[in-house]
Amino acid sequence: MKTTNPPLPHIGNMLRTHIKKHRLFRSVLARMLGRDYSTVHKYEKKESMQCKLLWELSLAIKHNFFADLAAQLPPDFTTNAPDPTLSLQERIDALKEENKLLTTKVETLMAVVQK
């Protein structure tokens, strides 16, 4: 039984969309990459591209295209990337514990005051 995979994202369209959305000049991007304007224009038409090129584009534009790609994968896929929310989750857990303790203290105080 073959599983249906999500469609391959068109990398060039992702690049073109980002360029238009952020009003980037292709000529400036070309200079940053050390390439011709026409080469950058060709990148926008490419359905796929090498990781090295995508890395260079990400660094030049200061945009994480890899995260954009990862967001399109099914949520049950594994990763070795550190969880950026881990410290926040730990803080939430600590605050929940503190809240339980304070709730207990308030209930005890209310019981004492009512007597």
C-alpha cells in the first residue's frame, strides 16, 4: 500500500513570493549572492534547488526557507532540531505548580478566616 505524500513545494515560487512580499530588489539580491540578475530570475522559476543554494539565499535574505519547507511536512514527522518552546513549556509547568500551591494556601486561609 502506497501512502500519499504531500506535493513537492515549488522552491522558486516560495522565493518569488518572499521577494514580492518584502519588496526586495532582485538586483540587490544578485549582488549579495555574487551572481547576475538573470540568474536570480532563473531561481524563481526552479521547482527545486540544491540545499547549498537555498542556504545561500536564506543567509542573503535573512529568511529561513528550510523552516518554510519543514512547516509543509506532516506534523508527525520527527526532527533533531531543538524544540524552541521547551523553556516556555518548563516555565508554564513551574507556574502551574506555583498556582496549585497558592490556591491551596488561599483555600486554607479562607477556611481559617470563616471560622
